[in-house]
Amino acid sequence: MKILYERPVSAAARWSRRIGRFSAGLLVITGLAHWLHAVTTPHMIALALLAAGLAAVAALLGVIGLVRLWQVAAVGGIAACVGLAYALIPLGVAGYGLYRFLDRPALTEVSTDTTEPPPWIAPPAAAQGWLPRPVVLLAPERQAEAYPTLTGRRYDGALDRVFAAVKTVAAASHLKITEERGTENAAADLEDMPANPDPKPAPPRRGAPRAAPAGDADPCNVPIPSARPDPGSEILMPGQRASDILLQGEWRSPVTAPLTAVPFDVAIRLREEAETTFVDLRVSVRYGPHDLGFGAAYAETFLRALDAELLGIAGS
């Protein structure tokens, strides 16, 4: 008589593949929805943590399936490997985010000037939901210890030239400028512009009426000069001078970040001092108690790009 050996089927391996596929799909769909502004950042983080939890369950079931395959040759080895492969996507993202959370200091914002940071034209406000938020956002001591090279830039150039370079770098780094203040200070001074002699008046055409002599002008038609704007009429914010240029914008973390498209608020201040222009930067994550180090990384990238744009006039 011929004896047929029937291999047992591993239910853990099959459930590993199902749960792993679901967790990876949940993470990808959540990231795309957040990138398209269909899901808020607190909800996106909650769904990403849920996907990581499901991935951990799928990985455990996959390991059980492989153990059953080794012990009793249970069917389900391929399903267990597929489940483990799917589970690695959410677990890898969560692991990278946890590594940056533990490796970087717990900062929500960084600034190149911690004593007098660039002010917000429109203070950022967002519903935090379930995410905690510290009362004091800027921690100078922790920032100085973690990012000692994050300082402002001084350029031996006019305010208008540096302002144009800042706008160029902002567009190249995908910084969306939403607020501007003091941009009229970048207008070139009249005394710095080349003086052009008045052109000679064109000869009158034949048959055209002659202009009245200067002595016969009607005194009632004399234009009334308008008053110059008072520089002190605009209320200055803390950390702002009347000659400063303030910019505020929104930047989103790249796709390579563990949580994609997390919004950051950016404030830029340009200040002219003794024929030089000083540029300060302030970057703040909009949600949560930790920026995972991406705020300082963006600030340093922005300043390096500005140095390259203004190559030759960079000072200390």
C-alpha cells in the first residue's frame, strides 16, 4: 500500500502575507493622501503608527510560518517570505523615524539667531490634535549643543542684491513664500542710480499750438505734492527694524523623510548693517514635539545654497 504524506498548512504564514500587504498599502496610501493635503499631519502620523503595528504583527506571523516550515515542513514558506517583505516597508520607515527621534535633540524650531530670532509676520497656528506641543518652542542651549555651526550669514553686498538671491534660493528649495514685509527697502536709492541727462525737447510739429510761457502758467493747476510715508508709522514686531526685510513661507519635508510632506514654517530676515547685509533664518515644524532634525538640515542647506548664489561677496 502506498502511503501519502500530507503536509500541514501554516495559517500564520497566510495571515502574515495578508496583514503585511495591508500594512504596506495603508502606509503608501496615507503618505500620498498627506502629500495631496487630503489627510492632516496628526492623522497621517497616527495611521503610519497603525501601519507599523500591523507590520510588526505580520513579521511575527511570518517568523512563525518559517519556523513551522522548518519543523514540520508546513506549507506557507513563500507566503511567510512575502509577508515579511511587505512588513519591512512600514517597519523600516518607523525604525528610521525612531532613530532620528532618539538621535536628534527634541527641538520644534531652530534659528540662526537665538537671542533675537526673526519674527513671524503671521504666527503659525495649527490644531495639534493628539500630538503634544511644548510651551517653549526655541531652546537655545540644546540647539547650540546639537548644531554649533548653524549661524547667520553676512554678505558684502547691497540689500537689494541679497534679497534677489534669497528669492532665487527659496524658489529652488521649494519654499513657498506666503508673507512679505519691508520689501520696499530693497528698492535702489536714487543717488545710487546713474544720472541721465534730460533729453532735449522735440521740436513742435507744424500747426501744433505753442506751449504757454512759464510766466503765463495758471497757478490753479499746480500739482499738490503728496506727503512722504512716515517710517515709524508701521508697527514694528519684536526682532524687526524699520530697514529690515521679512519673509515667511512654508516648506514640506521631502519624500525620503520617514513621514512625507510634514509642513515647516520658515522665517527669513535680511538686515543691512554698515554696507553689509545679514541674513537670519528660523525654521519651525508645525506639528508635534520633535522635528526629527529636518529643520536644521533645511536651514543649513538653504544657507549653503545662498552662499553659492552670492559667491564672492560672502563675509563672516
